[in-house]
Amino acid sequence: MDNPLIDFLRSYGPSAASDALYDELVRGEIDRLGVDEIRIAAPLVDEVGRLLTSDTPTNVVLTGTAGDGKTYHIRKVFLDFLKGPAAAWPGNDVLVTHPLPNGRELRIVRDLSEVPASRKAAEIGRITNALLGIDTSAVYLVAANDGQLLKLWRDAADAGGAEAERHRQVYDILSEMMLREVESDSDGKLDLRLFNLSRRLTGSTLDAVIDAVLEHPGWQAGCSGCEAATDAKNPCPIRLNRALLHGGVDGRSDPLFRTRLRELFEVAASNDRHVPLRQVLALVVNIVLGDAKNPDVPLLTCAEARIRARENAYALTNPYDNAVGANLRSERRQNNSMFAVLDAFGLGQETNNAIDDLLLQGRPEAVRAAVNDPDPHYGERLFDTQRNAYMRGGPQGFDKAEFHKTIDAQRRRLFFRLPMNGFEPAAPGLSPWMLTVFHHGGAYIRFRKAVMEGNDQGAVKSATRLLIRGLNRTLTGMMSEDADQLWLAGSLGRTDDPIGRIVTVEPIPLVQGQGFLHVSVSHDASRRRPRLSVKASYAALQLPDMPALDLRPILFEYLVRVAHGSLPSSFSRQCHQETRRFATLLTQHVMRAVGGGSGAGGTSLGLLQITEAGAIQREHIEVSAS
């Protein structure tokens, strides 16, 4: 007997026939198959509910991209928090009304762009008046994709009429709020809380989705009595993949797979690559059900899973390949933002000598055992034939393309199986992040966490010194070792030649109190990542807002690689230019705040040189004011 849960999960997968595009269609599948819904924690439900039911209710707009869970959140607010009648949801209209405790009317718009054209102008006008506090008879809970949200008010303003000025005011404030990524209007002109669900998806969201799928009660009830579910030698690949992602196989506790997946998710989010909740669900389903035999039907059924187990065809159901959408056609993989994000990490294409020695020679043995013993069905047994043929020099019949395909798959698997910092002293180069384009991705995650939580200043200082060394090398064009002070170097004329590098301000120390200013790293709450800036060392020195260097993972990677010896301009022209712009702006602000340090009547220029020990020195050049 097949498990109906599997058919339900297939509706969420990355297939052309997926019915999981809208919350209402998912409800239909639940009724048809007789399974429980996938219950994912909706953290905003209580907050939104409290905003709507307070003595002074606040209008709420949920925005983001398609598939972020806006309709799901609104349904949960209406049914679970407000205890609205189930028969009224979703109803036959895009608008649902409900009385609030203080007597005002709640008007729920499930999708603002779907309001009929004949009613759109009137409804936008009423929402505008509610947001501006002109009409307090109703409170709004609205869902709209971010681009559509702005377009509706822009179009309303452009249409003219008596309310055009009000529409333009709302449009301008909404635009500013979305640009600054804030939830409230700082001037208090709009009675509104704006929640961008795209920006709220985090590694915790991924964990919540994994738990909701893998701990669904349908697994226990639907798989009971199936022989493949209890076959230890040739287990059902669906249940095997579920166990690997859940974090335990054969009694072992091994959460590395999901931990590494969450880390990829966090690095991508910090790079502003945001993924809708719907596509996070598609990823999790694809890891568990993915099948590479037919890319037009990329998800297993129970019957197909039994065939794969019977034929020992686990190469087709590899969850590590499924995690990057390798079972999908390339066009479908690129059309799904989750797989496009993961594809950008280059899993399978990046490697180094230590990792290839592990794969080809099985050295060191302790590492080989650690990554293969817990994973016998997808480990080296899938690679043995091709590896042995390669090691014998590629005998007749050796398939080079197949060899590259299988070694790429094993590199992907290693990323998800290599312990972080577990073997580096004995086997340098075996960091899993060496298998991605972000060689220092793990370091970035630790740095970001330390800055955000503020409880590991040693880790923050160590990473900041690397960043300063990378900045100094980028700005001076010299392979300096200076990591304790930042040199805001510029050039004479339009040239990147390190000869002629100058500074017009004193170097800025890392340690507070060693100068008027010091380099500081802080947490940017709106972007949820670190930023590097300059602060006053003494309370008496009042500084204007200083430019900050937004430390996205790609810029962190660039600076750390440069600190370790990469050439600045050749590695990433974009990052090179970004750091130069930051230095130029910061120099201007510092000079306005504390001057060039020369005293009255002139500006202190310094021509930079580097010593044999790698230290930067400046030779003062006095330029008199004319």
C-alpha cells in the first residue's frame, strides 16, 4: 500500500505539475488525499494578531515575493488567532471582513493586486485614508508582492484626482520604508507595520520546514506494513533520505547534512539572495523524493522507491545531488530560485589537492572512515568502479565523462559530510567550504554570529584584523602585513599603480584609545549582517554619520582572500571598486570631522612606502594652502 503523504509532498516539489502554488490549492490536496497539512511555524501570527486586536489597532501589510507565505500567515491570523469562522475562509471574494474587539472592522485583503478593477480605486483610496489616519472606521490586513504594492500606489497617484496627493504621500513613504528595510515609518505619518516576509526567512526557517516535512505524522501511519521501510540492506530511498536529512541513520546522531544546508542558506541570505518559503519546501521535498532517472518526472512515488531499492539503484536517488537540483532539467533548476542560489556556490566544481587525495587515495584513513561509514549507500561504493579505473590509468572502456560526473557527486557529498574543523590539524585543506566558491564561508558564519551576539570579542577582533589587512592591501596596492591600523590610501591621478599611493589622514587604529578614531565592527540590524565603520574614541569628539562598509559574504571572502595573498583587482573588480569608494568617502568624512592633522594653513599629504617587513610607512609632504 502506498503512503498518501508521498503524493501530497510531490505537490510541493519542483515539477511542472506542482499544485502548491497557492495556499488554497494546498487545502484542496489535503482534502483529496486525507492527510494533515504541513504545519510550519508562522512567527508573525501572534505579533500581527496583537497589533490588530490592541486597544488602538494598527494596519498591517505583509509583502515580499510570490511564495513567501503571505496568504498562509493571513489564514493563520484569521482562523487561529482571531478565531474567525472556517466557512468564511477563503470565501468567494478577495476581501474578508471581521469585527475587532474594539468595535472597528478588520478588512483582510488576501492579495491586493487581485482586487477587481472596478473596485480597486475605491479600495486603494480607503486603505490610503486608513494609513494616514484620516478614516479610522476600519483596520487593514493586506498581502501584496513588494513590486505590486508600490505600483498600485504609484498608479493611483499618477491617475490624478482629489486624492492623488495622498496616494503620492503613501507611495513615497512606502518606497523609503522598503528601501531602508524598516517596518515602521520613522516620522509616524503612516499608521502601519510593514513586514517583508522575504527578509525574515533565515536558517531557522529552513529548520522549521525540514522538521515540518520530516516529522509529519503521515510517515508513521502511511509507511507501516511496507517491507521496504524495514529492509536494512536495501532500504527505501525515500525513508533513507529522510533519515539522512533528519540527522540519524542506524541509531547514529549525525546532523551535519542539515547543518551544512542551513549554513548555505544563511550565507545566501546574507548576500541578499532571498528565497520564498514555497521554494524552501520544494528543496526539502526534492532532497527526500528526488530521482534522476527521468528529469521530466523528478520525484519518486512509493512504487518507484521500491524498484530503486530492489535494484540497488541509489545513484539515482542521491540526496546530496538532489539538494542542488541535479535530478532536474537545467532550465527548471534555474527557474527555481532555491536551486539557482545553491548552484551559485559551485558545489562539485570546486576542490583542492587534499580533498581529491581523500577521494582518490582514501587518505587520511580517519577522515575517509568518518565521512563514509555513516553513509554506506551514497558513499564511496558509488564511486569505486570509476575511481579504480581512473587509478589504473584509464583502461579501455574507461568513461571519462562518467568519472567526472561521479567525482563531482562525491565532492558535493563531502561538503555535506565533512566535519567543520574536525581534521584540519592532521589534514590541512579539508574544510568543507573549500568545496564552494566561498572558501571562508564557515569563517563568515562564525564572524557574523560573534558580531551579532557580542559574546566572542576574540573571534571578532581576529576576523577584523584580517579584514583590515585585506583593505590595506587593496587600497595601497602593496602586500603589506599591517592589520592593526587602516590606511585610507588614494592615488595621484587616475592610476592603480601602487607607486604614488598617498594618504591625507592619519591611519585609523583598530584599538580604541590609540587615536581620535578607531575601526569598529558592528551588527546592522536591518540587514542582519556585520558592517565596518569608524567611530570616535572619545565621547567629547562628536562625529557625523560615517560611511560603513557592508560586510556581505562576497566582500568578506574578497578581503580575506586578499589578506591571504590574492591580487585585489584580478580577484573581483566589483569588490575592489567598492572598497576604494568606501575609502574615498570615509577620507572625506574624517577630514571634515578632525582635519588632515597638519595644523592651520595646509593639508598633510603622505606618500606611502612599504618596508621589507611588510609595514606601511608614510613620508610627509607639506602642501601649503594657496
